[in-house]
Amino acid sequence: MVVLGTGGTIAGIAQTPADNVHYSAAQIGVQQLLDAVPALAGESLEAEQVAQLDSKDMDYDVWLKLAQRIEFHLRRDDVAGVVVTHGTDTLEETAYFLQRVLAPRKPVVFTAAMRPANAMLRDGPQNLFDAVGVARIDCAQGVVAVLAGAVHGALDVRKVHSYRVDAFGSGDAGVLGRIEEGHLRRLRDWPSGTPIGLDRLGLDVTAWPLVEIITGHAGVGGALVQAAIGQGVRGLIVAGPGNGSVHHKLEAALRFAQQRGLLIWRCTRCADGPVFDEPGVPFASAGSLTPVQARIEMLLTLLTAPD
């Protein structure tokens, strides 16, 4: 089993153990995280530090490096699966990206923590222990996230609370399973799909197209759309209210952007639920994808489009 570290709150340190909010993320290494879980002592675990950052600062360079290291380790006959420690803020984005690009036939299990490593009631050790257990399941495959006793599929997981230990959900799809006293009660199938493949993305992330998210709201105008055009943005995700509704002033700006060649998809800013295509609306629906998922999907679409 290989455990890859990227930083995050799970590796964070607060000045006092009673402070669960004011802390510095990404302060200790992944090997230290493993050493802090007595139940993992004696396990055959290989630790590797891929990155050390607060996940709010996650970027394409780290995504690409992480994907390369995961692919490398999963090709090894002696590796049954990979565990990734990650910050909670952008975990759902990294997990979605890796599932779409790699769609691994072995398990890649993300885990994280809402409290720093020196908190009085830290959640990281239990989450890490549970993640290793899920990664050892013979039939497991795909990218999943293990947090607070729940297993979420990478295509569904999203952070739904800013503070609680059970900060993650899986939307309308529901969790993949529950971990109960070290055993997984599976409720849905493991993630699957056809991998896009790293070779189709290009190794120069500075050449990856710009895709941004614009949120619809009362009184919204087209200033951000005009700015996006000026900055060379290639695609826009519109997170509109309700069924991805678009304010008439924003719609006018988006129509202009579309005429200039920008790809535009509609999502909802609601926590759950799909967006349906509507007659007369010129912008395609992203279905049930969240705005951040849709942004990644559009990025991959543009990266793999024929020249």
C-alpha cells in the first residue's frame, strides 16, 4: 500500500490544541501522519510526499504530478491501492479530476481532516485508518473519499459544511458506503469509467485552457464576462439560481462571448439537483455536475478536443 501526502488540515498544526480554526495547514509529513495512528503499526505502508500545501492553493502542477505518481504506483504488482491525504477545501476537485483522467481499476482513496493534527479531538487518524482499510478491499476500484465514516465516490463527493467533522456529502446520489467497526457496508457500486489518459492532457500546464466560473445573482451584469474575454478565457461555467437561470443582462454578455468562441455551460448554484435544457436557452446544461465539477469537465473537454 502506498500513501501519498499533499498537505492540508490533516497535516496542520494549531498553536493550541483547543483551536480548530486558526491553524497552519501542511506542517507535518505523511510519514508522521502514519506514525500517529497506532492501529497502523506493523502494516506494510510506503509513504511518499508529493506536495505540501494548503489545498486552497491546489494547482494544475500538483494535479499532474499526483496523477503521474498514482499511475506509476498502481502499475506495480505489489501495490493493491493508493491512499492520498489531502486538504478538504479542494478535495472534491482533485478527486473528480483523477477519476476522469485515470479511472483506475485499483482503489485510490482520498482522506482528509477538518481539524488539525494536534487538536484535542482530531479526526485525521481515524479517517486515515479507515482509508487504508478501504484501499485494502479486494474488489475496490476507482477514486473514492473516506471521511467521517462515509465512503464517497469521486464523481459525487462535495464539501457541504465549512466546520463540522462530517463536512462532506454525495448529493442526490448518496454515499457509496459506510464504515462500521472497520467493515464497509457498501450501498452503491465502485466508481468506474473509461480513462481519458494522462497522455492526452499535455505536460505543460501553462498551456491548459482557462475556464472560469461566474455566479448568477440578482442584479448581475456582464462585466465579469467581458473581463474573461479580455483575459483569454476559453470557457465559462455559469452557476445560476434554480434551474441554472440566467439574468437577461448576463445572458446578453454570454451570447456575445459565445459568438467570440467561448464554450458556455449552465449549472445551478443550488447545493443539489440537475439543470435541464430549456427551449430558447443557447447555453448547454451541465446536467447534475456541480459548478466546480463542470469546470473540470469543460477543461478536460477543451484539452482533448480535436485540433
